[in-house]
Amino acid sequence: MRFSFSLYFSLLFSITATAHAFTEAPVSFFALDKAPELGKMANFKASALCNVADKTQYYLANFSEDKFAVHAGKVFDESVTLSRVEQTLAFICQTYREDVRANRHSRLHDPDFLTSYFDFYRWTPDIASARSIALKSTNARKTSMLNDIPTDKIFLTKYYTKLLTASDVKTSVYNQALYALPYDELGLTLAEANNDPTITRNKFTRQEIISGVLEEKKLAKALIWLTEEALHDVLLQGTGVVDVNGVRRYFNVHRNNGIAYDYAIGKRDQARYWYFSEVPSIMGYGETLENKIAIQPQVSFAGNVADLGLGKLFMVSYKQADNEVSRLGVLSDQGGAFDNNLFQLDLLVDSYFGWKDYHQANKQLPDYANAWLMLIKL
């Protein structure tokens, strides 16, 4: 799971779109494009794209009971099917592996190959919802960026996993714990836990936990200890890439206290609190912690999984140094920022210690981009 950042708003906010309600017939935001404009295919590795495609296809094939994510999509016509999405992901890896065996440059970087084998559905953003959110925002810059979304481009935000330092034990500097699920929930499925109103997880706000209620009552295990600022960051982002005594470790959100994220307030004032678990790598979407998809930078998008359906292959194009650049990525992550949001994708860029090194590495990326859904031709 991820939490969204644009270049300007990294560490400041996550966009939560809550305004769009389909009281009339749904508007189509995707249309078949017979002549898509591809730029130079760059800024992604075919090997990484195959890796994420493969793991996402596995999820689609093995967790069909997850009706939230495993479906063809709610905003497409009948030409977009779940089977076709799975075939598209399989073809990505088939192509990559054939190219490796043939010792040739990846055809996934060849615009002619892509237009020969894929159909492209141009994405027209849901401007009405973006404008509605902008009216409610108290942040002038955020309002401006939402109002400035072009009618033919999506809002392309970027997110990263926070590089942190931490301690195995509490110290005067590292005095805030990253907690595992409370003891009274260990061994319970999510359904069992959600049907028990007495569990610890739903009793306390972020502020109460920071004040020490879990530590005082010994209600949960502290996985590691962070500074308070780092805790707010990792709660916002959902993933922590942590240096603990010189060892790189990964932590991912597990379950939260049931309080919704409030996009109108800052990170320190949020009442929502996440409990974490240690994981082997950066993880994306998954209905449970155990089946989350391992994702990689530069080829993983977060977006509106509920409406678009997990596993969609997207191409985004934009100007970079006076050249048109196109890149591919898989919709393999999601978050509260994308509820009813059909105007935005969020690109996982990498892991950074903070805004300065993140901005330096990604300042060339634009805020808006042309976007297409890609499906293997039948």
C-alpha cells in the first residue's frame, strides 16, 4: 500500500478524492486510440516491468475472491476483460524473456513493436471530480494543481518509500515505536478482527499512541523505534525502508485503527494510525499482508484499483528535456488517495531519506502526462 506525493507536496499531503458520485449514467474516461503518440521509450527496465507484471498476474490468477481488485474494471466497455488483462501481463514477460534469450534489445522499448501488438485506450481525466476536490481544499498550491489538470492529461504524482534510521531499543532520540498488531489480535483473520468491537486496534488515535498508551499498557510489540517525525512520515507513506544498526529492513502497513485519512489536515494531525509488519521488500497491493505484491521503482503505479481493476498496464508520455518520453508501468498498488479518483496515477520512483534528495532525483518529472491503458490485441 502506498500514500501519494507530487513533487511539490511530498511529505505534505495525500490527495483523497471523495467528491465524485455517479448519480447519472457513468461517463467514459477511456476511448480506443487508433494512433497513439509514443515518444522515446525510456526511464524503465524491461526486467523490472516483467517482475511486477508477473507478480501482479499471479495475484489476479490466485486471489479471484478479492472482488475489490480482481475484476476487468468498472469504467471500461466490454472490450476490456480480466482475461485480456492477464494475457497482457503474460505477454510482457514472454516478450522480455524471448529478448533475453535472443540477446537483443528489449522490444518493450520499441514503439513500433508496441503499436503492433497492443491496443491503446486514451485516458481522459475526470476533471469534474478534481475541480470538486479543489473547491474543498484549504491548501492554495494543492487547489491550483488540481484546477490546472489539463483536459487531455492525467495528474501524474510520484511517491517514494522513506529511508529511515532506527533503533532496536528505545532511546532519547528514537522514542516512538513502530508497532505490530496488538497482542489481542494476533492469529485473527481480518474478518474475525473486524467483527470484534473490543479489539485494541480500534480503540486509540495516533495522538494517544504517540503519548504512550500502548507502551504503558503493554498492548503491542514495538518492532523498531523511530523519531516522532519519522513515525509520521512512515504512517503517511505506508512503507518504511529502515537502516537498523546497519541492516536494511522493510516494514509495511498491516491494519489500521479504522479512522479515515483526512486530506484537509496535515500529517501530524491525522488520527488514523497504522500497525505494521516486517516484510522482505517494498510491497504494493494485497488484500492481506501475506499476499501483497512485491513492487519495484519506476514500473509500479498506484491508482484507483477499485474502479480500474488491478493489473492494468499503462503508458504515460511527457516532455523531458525537449523530447517526448514514454514509459510503461503496472497498476500494482493503491491507497485512500484514489477513492473515486479517475484523474491520477502515482509512480513509485525509489527510496530516499527526504525531500531534498527525492526532489533532486525527480525534479525533471512533470505533474501532468498523457496516459493510455494498454491491452494485448486480440
